[in-house]
Amino acid sequence: MNTTATATATAPAPIPTPRVLAWCLHLLIIGLLALTAGRAAADGRSHAGSIVAAAAVCAAVYAAGPLLPRVRRSRSAAAWWLAAVGAVWLGLLALSPEGVWVAFPLYFLQLHLLPRRAGLTAVTVTATAAIAGFAAHQHSFSPAMAIGPALGAAVAVAVVWGYQTLYRESERRRQLIEELTTTRADLAEAQRTAGMLAERERLAREIHDTLAQGLSSIQLLLRAAERALPGRPDDVARHVDAARQAAVDNLAEARRFVAALTPPALEGTTLADALERLCATTGARHRLTVRFHLTGDPVPLPTAHEVALLRIAQSALANTVRHAHATTAETTLGYLGDHITLDIADDGHGFDLERLPAADPESGGFGLAAMRARMNALDGTLTVESAPGRGTALTARLPLAPTAGTETEIQAEIQAEIQSETRTEIQNETRTETDPEARP
């Protein structure tokens, strides 16, 4: 009993059929049974009453199947129901030769409700019984008698198996569509998460290169004012005024984050002017001589390029102020035909590139990692040259649209040589320090 129940529960349910086809099959069987009973009554056969009763019983047994939900869900229950229908049909076939007509819709039922091998066996048995029953009523047998039931069985097999193949293919397509929809939803969620992470990283770089550096500058200025308090009120006023201006600039940056606009330093001006103003402001606020140089003919740049170069200059000069103990810094913006470069060199302590500490946002060590991330995002490069006691030179390079012409290429080479010579001269003007500090 338990084995039977388990087999019933685990057996796959029959493939569903459209409601229209099911009703057509019902009407066909009832119609054939009614035709069999009607002909027996019309011909006045001696056992017409038995034929009508057998047809009615067959119709009743058949009608019980669609009303039982278990028949639609379980192949075992469907097999028992088909056995009952087949037994009653055999009784009708024994009474009337017209009962052979009912074999055709029975083929469809058996193929649909039973497993493939069992269904094919049931169809074969039903076709054999139909042929034998018809031959018994005719009291003779000829090959022509087998053509009708056999052809009907072949058509039923082809139609049902073809429909089942199409249904399975349709189910596979539906499952693939559902999987694709789920995958697309997962991909959209992953892209959204990646976008959020990228935006967080971008904001971290923006805050480090603007607000964090500005606040550090304010802190340094206020410390300088604190040290100048006992007797140098003019210096105190100058440091406080510089700190106030730095606070104003950082407030503008904070408002830019809210408004999602370009940096205030680039509003209504060029990148070269913004860099020159940055150098002048840095030199005015700190004990550092910062000079700006422009080489080449300026060309319009995408906003992303201008923002990246300005942020790199802000971060590099902030590092120079905080860590290098330098007296001079040179900033050079070069338009070199097919690319643009930003060189920042100082005569500070320098640091060992192989012993560079990992990025640490809490300690402010976000600079070089953020610069490289900005350059990588724009297909650019960032190179740093430094050694303890020999200063530092940083070069950011971004590709531009290629410019044709030999004259332009020669001019670019001359400008590159000028920049190299300038960087070499600055590095040669280093100070001897016994305790160099590494930069983040």
C-alpha cells in the first residue's frame, strides 16, 4: 500500500490539454456512443436494449473521469479509470459492430493519460480488440478490416506525441524566458550595486581631494595662527583670513556636491586659469613657492578631463604642503597635440616608492590611489618619481584626439623636453633632511 502511494505521488502528472480540445474529445465520444445506441434502436435489433444500456454505462463511466480531479493529476488514477472505460467499451463492442468507432477517441485518451510506453501498448491492444470485434461481427476477416483501426491508431499516436513534443518545447522556452528574466533582474541589481559602489568611491575621492584637503589646510592655518598669538597680531590676522577663505571655498565645494555641478574653480574659467589660481592660493596660504607654467596651445577639454586634472593638482599640492616640507613646487600644464599632461614637482623630502603605505581613508592616505583611479577611468596614466631626499615629480597624462601635422609633433617634442628639463632642475634643488616623511 505504501509503495503504491509513493509511486502514485511521484509519478508525473499528464500533460494538460487546452480546454477546447478536451471538450471536442468529450463531444466526440458522447456523439459516437449516441450514434451507436441510435442505430441499434433504429434497426430494431433484438438486443437493441442491451446496446443502448451498454452505451449509457460507457458514457457514465467516461463522464466520471473529467469530474474527478485525481484523474487529471495522477497517472495511476487515470490508468484505473481508462481500464474501467475500456472494459465497458469491450462489452459494447461485443454487442454492436458500431462500437469500433469509439476506439478512435480512446486512442487519444490512452496516449494522453498514460506514460508513453504504456500508452502505446494500450493503443495497440485497443486497435487489436477493435479489429477482432469487427471481424467477429462480420464472421470473416480481411486485411481491409484492419486498415481503419490501424490508421486511426497511427494518426492518434502522431497527433498526441507531436502535441506533447510541442508542449515540452514550449515549457522549455517558458523556463528559459523565466531564467532570462531572473538573470536580467539579477544583472540589473548587480549593476545597480556596482553603480552605488562606484559612486561611493567617486564621492570618497571627491571629498578627499576637496573637502578633506581644505579642512586640513584650515587646520594648518589655525595652528600657525595659534603659534603666532603671543606678540604677532598681524600674522595671526593673515592666517585667520586665509583659514576663513579656505572655509568659504570648502563651503562652495559642499554645495557643489549637493547640486552635482562642476567644481567652482572651473565655473566660468579655463583649466589653466583654475590651476594658476590654485597655485597662487596655495602659495599665499602656506610657506611654499608654487609656480604655474602653461605649454602648448590650450584646446577645449571634456568636463571629466578638467575635473580629474584639477583634483589631481589639488591633492598633489595638498600632499606637498602636509608631508614634503618643500620650499618650491612647479605645476606645468601641457597641451601636446594628442595628449595633455599635468606635471607637479617639488624639492621636498621625497619618499621611497617601494615602501609606500596602503591607502587608508582614516589617516588621509587616499591621494595616490584616488589619482590613479581618476586616470584609469579616463584611459590615462599616472607616474610618480621620488626618492628620499630628492623631491617628488608626479605626471598625469590623458589622451586627446590625434592632431595631424609634422609641425605639431615637433612642437610637442620640444615642449616635452622643456618639461623634462624643468622637472630635473627642480629635483636638483633639494634640501638635505635627516628625517624624511613618506607620503600617502
